[in-house]
Amino acid sequence: MKYLIPFADVGSSFKLIALIEAAILITLWFIAPLSLIPTPFEIAVAWNTMASEQGLLVELFNSAVTIAKALFLSAIISFGIAYLSTAALFRPLSRWLTALRFLGFAGITFFFTMWTSSGAELKALMLTFGMTVFLLTNAMSMVESITQDQVDYARTLRLSTWRTLWEVGIRGKLDEALDLIRQNAAIGWVMLSMVEGLVRSEGGIGAMLLNQNKHLHLAAIFAIQLTILAYGILQDIGLRHLRLLTCPYIKKA
């Protein structure tokens, strides 16, 4: 069958295959639940309880705002440094900064605490740091993918060095930059529980998840995780459409 052959062209039937597989998985979940996985009914009851009594949606909104702030700041910082690394003076510094992605939050929380005056600022700063060091690594790779032929072609057009950076590095790589931002937004949600667990005074859906996990409320845990998953998928779709809207030429690629 062509559906089992690598790189085979299955055309529009791919969506049908995805729907059938999803239906099978959901059906198996209903008729043959596992002992450690709550039933859909239990998860729905837990979700309704948390949404009506514990402010689940409010906490989701607060966490989403924090993610948005950190995503914006990390994008400005990471791409700013990456573009400056095209100059020799900034290249070593950019390389050293990418190595910071190996640092854990536990060892540097003290410094962030001293630099901020509130839990909200601390949470935003820690999340921005975590997202920046990973986005910077990818942004550096994106900038380094600019070929010498592209730079030479810009020079033949008598573009200045800064204009070359704008046309080749920034405008020419805009679609890749937006895709990296979309991926970094997903990384932010992965880091969120850790950050909000360290700064529980500010709440957030990550702190709520850790509280439920501490008491082994499995239905509530799954309800929160599925809520985050649903929001994350919607966020990803939105960022993907923003990329297509900003760079319509990639539709033809």
C-alpha cells in the first residue's frame, strides 16, 4: 500500500487518514480506559469544577499574557543579537550567550529575584531568559545560513552593508524568523510550569497544575493539560496564519 511507503504522495487523503486515526484513538479511550488515565467524563467534570470554582480560565489568561510578553521580549533580544553577530565585534559575545541555555533556573533564581521587585516581574524575567537563550541559538543558525553569494549579489546592487543586512538577513529571512518565533512560543509553554512553580505567589495555570499534581488529582491534571494543549494549538495556528499573511510568497515555495 502506498500509505506505508516513505515519501509516497497520498494527496488529499492524508486528512482522511488523520481523522480516522483520531477517531480510533478517541473510541479506544472511551471503551477501554487505562487504570492511570481518567475517563473523558471524569476529566470533563474536573474541568467544569476548576473553571467555575477555581478560576481555571482566568489563570490561563494570566499565563497567556505572561507568555506573550516573554515571547515579544525574547524575539527582540534574540534577533537583535543574532543580526548584530554579522559584525565581527559581536560574534564572540553572541556565541557565549547561546551557551547559557545549559543553565538551570534553580541556580540563577537568586539573581533574578534581586533584579526584580515583584513576583510578576520575576516570572516574566525568568521566562524571557529561558526563551531567549534557545531562540538565540536558532536565530544564530538562521543568520549563518546566509550564503556569501547572497551577500555578493547585494554588493553588486551597490547596497551598503547595513542595507544588505536589512534586505538579505532581515527581510530575506523573515519567514524563517516568524517560524522560529512560533516554535519558541511552544517552548514557553513547556517552561511555564517550572517558572510558575518557582513563583507561586503570582498564580497561573502552571502553578495550578503543580498543585493538582501534588495531590495526585489525575482528572484535574488531565483537564489542565488538555486546556493548555487546546490553547497551544490555537496559538500555533494563529502564528502560522500570521506568517502566511506576512510572507505570502511561502505559499508558492
